[in-house]
Amino acid sequence: MQEISFAADQINNRLLTKPFPVYLILALSYFALCYALTQLAQYLERRVTLKRAGAVAKAQKGDELSLTEPLATEN
């Protein structure tokens, strides 16, 4: 990430008159990267949760839990 910011600074120093588009592109790049990583982490978290719930249910009941069924939560 530091390299991208450094590159944006270098481009801004060369253009000198248009810092807004340079930093806007940098901000959009950061957002896209963070959003993609967040979505990936949520997907992996759901998979792990469902697999763990399936393993627990299988051990307790002796049958398999479908990975597409939503989990029941305790309140």
C-alpha cells in the first residue's frame, strides 16, 4: 500500500496542477481493494461457520446438515 501512495505522490509532483484526480483514483483503488477483501473474508467466514455447524450437528444427531440451510441462532 505504501508503494501505491508513493506512486500517487510522484505523479502529483509531476502534474502539480491536478492533485484531485490523482488522489481520487488512489482512494477508489483503496476502496475497491478493501471491499473485495471484506467480501472474501465474509464468504470464508460463512463457509467455516456452516462446516463447523454441520460437523457439530452430524456428531450430535448422526446425520448431515445441508450447507445451504441457514443456521438457527440462539438468543
